[in-house]
Amino acid sequence: MAAASGTTWQPQEEGFKEICGLLEQQMSPTSDKSQIWQQLQHYSHFPDFNNYLAFIFARAEGKSVDVRQAAGLLLKNNLRTAFKNMPPANQQYIKSELLPSLGAADRHIRSTAGTIISVLVQIDGVAGWPELLQALVNSLDSNDINHMEGAMDALSKICEDVPQLLDSDISGLSERPITVFLPRFLLLFQSSHASLRKLSLSSVNQFIMLMPKVLYLSMDKYLQGLFLLANDPAPEVRKLVCAAFVQLIEVRPAFLEPHLRNVIEYILQVNKDPDEEVALEACEFWSAYFDAQLPPENLREFLPRLIPVLLSNMVYADDDESLLEAEEDGSLPDRDQDIKPRFHSSRFHGSEDGEDDDDEDIVNMWNLRKCSAAALDILSNVFGDDILPMLMPVVQTKLSNTSDEAWKEREAAVLALGAIAEGCLNGLFPHLSEIITFLIPLLDDKYPLIRSISCWTLSRFSKYIVQGTDHPEGREQFNKILMGLLRRVLDDNKRVQEAACSAFATLEEEAAEELAPCLEIILQHLMCAFGKYQRRNLRIVYDAVGTLADAVGGELNQPRYLEILMPPLIGKWQQLPNSDKDLFPLLECFTSIAQALGTGFAPFAQPVFQRCITIIQSQQLAKVDPASAGLQYDREFIVCSLDLLSGLAEGLGTSIESLVSQGNLRDLLLQCCLDDAPDVRQSAFALLGDLARVCSIHLRPRLAEFLDAATKQLDTSKLKETISVANNACWAIGELAIKVHKEISPVVLSVVSCLVPILQHAEGLNKSLIENSAITLGRLAWVCPEFVSPHMEHFMQAWCFALSMIRDDIEKEDAFRGLCAMVKANPSGAMNSLLFMCKAIASWHEIRSEDLHKEICLVLQGYKQMLKDGAWEQFMSALEPSVKDKLLKYQV
């Protein structure tokens, strides 16, 4: 394809023309992109194709900048995969063509050269390209604006992508590259060109986290530079100054301490910057300040000036996308891009379920309004009621202006009340009834964004609203809010529908069984919404129905409610194909309903069970052969289906047995327990434990394989990454043990040898895993004491300590049955841990099981007889009084 004359590569005219022609075609709006792409792919098999791209980019002066830039961007993408395997001569050629382009007359060419150079540095480091560092230094020192800007552009990209490479020792160089560049960057803070001030400042900012020695030693110069640029005419420079202060306060607050007053004054001033991006960056400072756990008192004197700034920044900007969205007609179907990806969190058995982050409240994009509301929320949590005298007069003034022009001000005031709802609850408390009475009519305001923010703010007071229901006025207010939110659930505006459903879900969680008397009207509204909503908001209705089922539980199990609830859900269920992601929230919703209805779900169970099996089967096929499955593999379908089957097992109890006996769930489940994806295994082991409880007989034919798969999850070397999988597997082994008894014996010792290190090195591990390990160890000891008791002295202390931290329940009873069985088999094994054992026994508030109570009495009396000649009395006197008191009920 090319003439290799001498040592320097030269392009051939024909190849040059063809590739330029393709690049020109590619930019034409009418061209067939896929065909051009195929031809470019064909060329890319020639070993010197990338040389052509470099030549076109760097030297094709007669071609348009667009064609040259396209060649450069294609080159950049190719280098990511091809550079390492290129002949050295070609690598060298491309590098040598790029360096002169840094000083090109056209800004686009310079910038593209910088991007390609940064990619090459990421792939190949700087050590193999000594000419690069020298060229960059020469350009910065040249006083030629094009060369300086080109070099700075490349450096800023390298600093952003791989700053650590510039702060490392490189063979052949006497000092680290950053030591050479940093003084030059600081000098450029004073340049008359805004582009150089911006690029040099953004480059230095990238090193705040790494803090190379040269920056540490130049900190005074850097801070002087920041103060010099603080009022720069270019907004992008002011934004970077704010970003620097935010980063410094987060990671190196000590450097700012001597200048703190000046910095706070400055941030307060630019928090009102006419450029919203600058103001947003400044506003980030307040939460960063508190995250760094600096003394709040330093900010107290600034609050009277800061709070009004935050409030005025909480008013919708005229170009806020929400204003456009709010105008949208609720009957218009959603576009695919409107629907955010959603993530299902796998089922988890234990006390420490993942924290829900409910503060996705006020939709999508982060902006000055949301950042200001978040800052106000933090201030209210730090300073509490002290901020109310500065805040409430402004809020009241905004709320009392009822003119149409002032609706955004009113909306911001309602947002402010929601933001301080948690932090200032005590101070607001005497006025809350009045505030809520004021907010309720705003649910029917003519402005949709006032209706939606009123839903959110009312939901922030849910706890108070529900607590008030024990007196008539409070009950009346609760009903008004409930009905107001339900009206908004049926709003014609999508944004209001979303806010109302989310607010209603929050109220449901708080109100729980208080909702029972209103179930019929709630269900009628939710099902009406179900018929009205477009795809995106349907998900939120499913969530509200699921939350309702979790909140009211068995109350839902009445024919008149099920007649309203089930037909629309089943209609939707039948309408959606197995490969439609809109099934996920519906599967989650059914999981909650199945658990709430218990055996009441039986009439609906068969088709739901079968569908889950079909989905898992088709996805497992798609994993190995998408063509014959007719769909692309997506493991989330498997996870959601496994979790719904768990919900069925929990709800239906032993009556799920008839469904399990008919199909191949056992084999599918084993395959899922062996899956390479942790979230699939996590849900699979949760289902294994749930099935062990209600129909272990159907697991028995493959019991050894299930136990082997579960035991492998407890390998301590891999625990940290897959702790939730280990947690569920550990729990499932315990559930199997108490059902299959001696059949568990082949794995007992290998499981115990995994559980003991977990208990002995509990610090830093998840609380639930510790509890489940202690319970499973006890259950194994209960069914196979002869295997476990010979080893008890190795783990007795750590195990008893873990048992003492578990709340009273049936699982704890099982574990103590294991304790008693082991002590019977090997009394001397616990002698050295008697103190820990007594503390564990004393951790019970009350043992409900009479026979267990008796067994523990016998154990303690046994030790009393073993410890003769006053040894028992001596042991008892050494116990803490509270422990001794608790042991009295065991007749010792």
C-alpha cells in the first residue's frame, strides 16, 4: 500500500485519495454510514493505515479542517486497540507527525493533537517518548501563542487522564516531569490569554489529590495564584478557582485554614455569580466544608448572608429543563430516552439490608437549584433551629406573594420547607400543623411545579403526619393529605404524577397499618393511575403498589381488595413479552404482593411461577446461544425472577410444594447457584434457603451439589467482593441443615472451617454475615454435634461473642440448641470460654421455648458441679452484675 523509500514512510497518492474520499463521504449527511464504516474497517487491516491517518491529520494542508480532524479522531480510536502491536517504525512515524501539530495554526487541529497525544501517553507512558516532554517544554517557553496553547491543551488532558504518570520517576530524567511543568503552569496563571489561564489552572487542580512534593512546596504560590484569578473576567477560570477551593477543603483543609475567612467571603460572593456554572461550583463548597468535618462555628457568622443567597438560588432558572417538561401533556407516550435505566437490588437475607437512597426525589440533572437545596438541608442538620430566624421571614415573604409572576418564588419557598424538614423539626414543631394546613391547598395549585414540590415537601413531614393520627384533628389532617396526594396521583401532568406517587410511597412506609381503613380508595386511585400512565411513571405505580403491600401485609388479603388490584396487574403481566424490561418493576411488585397475601396469593400463583421458570430458562439459553433463544442475554431477568420465586416461597409456604414438584426448578436453581455473576448467585442462594424451609424434599436429589456450591461462597480470600453472596449462602446452609439433619454431615467440617475465620476476624465485615455465620455454625452443631464439638475450643469465644449480639428469635434458639448439644458432647471444650458463654446466655431477654430454657439450665448446673471447692462461686463473683442477674433465672 505504500512505497518504503529509504527509512521514512511515504504515502501513496492513490491510498491517500481513497481514504480522504471516504472521510469526506462519511461527513455527508446523505451517505450510507454503515457501508463507509465497512470500507474503513477493510483499510484498517493494512499495516500502515494509521500512518495514512496521521499523515492526513498532520499534513493534508489542501484538505478541509473537518476531514483532517476526522482522520485524527479515527486515528485516536484505532490507537487504543492497535498501537501496542504496531511495528516500531510506524509507532515512531505517528509520534513524529503529532508533535508539530501541537503548534498548528488551527485551534481544532491543535486540540485534536492534544487528545491523541494524551491517549498515546495512557497506552505507552512517557518514558518511551522522551521527545514529547522536551517538545512540550519548548512550546511552553516559546512565547508563540499557538505552540503554548497546543502544549497546554495536551498537558491538561494528560493531567486529567493520568496525572500520576507525571509524578513518577522516569529513567533517564533527573527529576519528575511535574517538577519541570508546575512552575511553568503557575507562571501561566498571569497570562493575558484566558485559554492559557484556564488550561494551566485546570492542570494544577488535577494534582490536589496526589499532592506531589513540588506542589506541596509551592502551596503559597498556588494560593496566591488562586486569589489573583478569583475575579477573572473569564467565567471558566472563576469556576476552576471555586473547584480548587472545594477540592482543597475536602482533602487538604490545613492549607486553607490561615485564609479561611477570605475563602468563605469569596465563595459567598461567587455563590451569586451571574454565570450559573460558577455559582454551582461555589455552592459545592458548603457541603464539602461539612464533609471535611471542619468546625461549624467558623461559618455561623456568615449564615445571615448565606441563607438568603441559597434561597434565591433555589428559584427555578428560566432555562431549567424542568420548566419545559412541566408543560408536557401527560397523555403523550414516553420516548425511550425519557426512561432512565433502573437497577434491581438482589434479595438479601439478614439484618442489614441495603440502605434505600430515597433522595432521588427532585429528578435527574444536578444544578444550582438542587445544590442550594442540598446545602440548606445540610445547614439545617448542622445548625438546627438556629437558622430559622434567618430563614422563615424570607420563606413567609415568598409564600405570601400570590401573584402569577411570583410563582417560582413560592415554589422555592416550599422546596426550602422540605429541605429543612429533618434538621429543623424541633423548631418547626409548634408551627407544623399550621405549615401543613398551608401546604395542603398547594397540592391543587394551578402551576404543576408547585403541585409537584408540595407533594415532596409534605412527604418530608410523613413521620409527624402519621404520629398525629391518634387524635381527631391529626386523623383529619392525615386524611386530607392522603386524599390530596391521591388526587395528584391522577394529575394530568407527568411530573406531578411522579412526585405524587413517590411522596405517597414515602407516606405508606411511615403509615403502615394506619392505611388499612383507606385501602379500597387507595387501590381504586392506584389502579386508575395504572390505566392512565405512560411507561415511565407506570414503574412508580408498581413501586407504590409494592410499598402498599409491604406496609399493610395481610390486610390486603380480602376479596374486595383483590378484585380491584389483581385484574389490571395480571392484564399487564400477560401483555408484556418475556424480553421486555418493563417486566422488572412488575416482577418486584408481585414479589411484595405474594409476601403480603401469603396463601391468599394461591389462586394467582401457578401462572406467575411458570412464567418465572420460563424466563430463567430462556435467559440461560440466551447466555450460550442468543440466536436460538431469540433474545439477548440480560441477567437482571434471572435475578428478578429468582426473587419473585423467593417471595412466592415466603408467601405460599409449604403449599408451593405442588408447583415445585412439577417442574425443573431444582436444576435451574443449581445452575444459577453456579453462575459467574455475583447478583445471580446472591438471589439463587436466597431462594435455596427459602425453598429449604418449605419443601426441602425436592432439593434432596441434588443436595450434595447445592451444599458444595454454597460452601465455595464462604472462601474467605474472596469474601470482600461478594459478601452478600456469602451471606445468603451461609444462611441457606443453616436452613438446609435443620431440614436434612445428618445428610449434611459430608460438608460440616469444610463449612465450619470457613465460618470460624469469619467469626474470628469479624471487624470490618458486614454485621449480617457475622450473625448468619454464628447461627449456621450453631445449627450444624445441633444436627451433627459429634463432628463439631471436638473443635469447639478453637472458636468458642468468637462464636459466643457473635451470639450475644443477635436479637431474640427462632434462629437464635436454633444456635443455642447447637451450643447445648456441643457442651453435652464435649463439656471440657467450653471450660476456657465459660465467661463468654455466660455473656451469650445473658443476652437473651426471654427464651420462649421451654425445652431450650431447661437445656440451658442443665448446662449451667453441669458446670456448677464441675467447678468444685468454691471455684463456681469465685467464677460467679467475677461476672458483671448485669450478667449475674440475668443468669439467676437459670437456677444457678
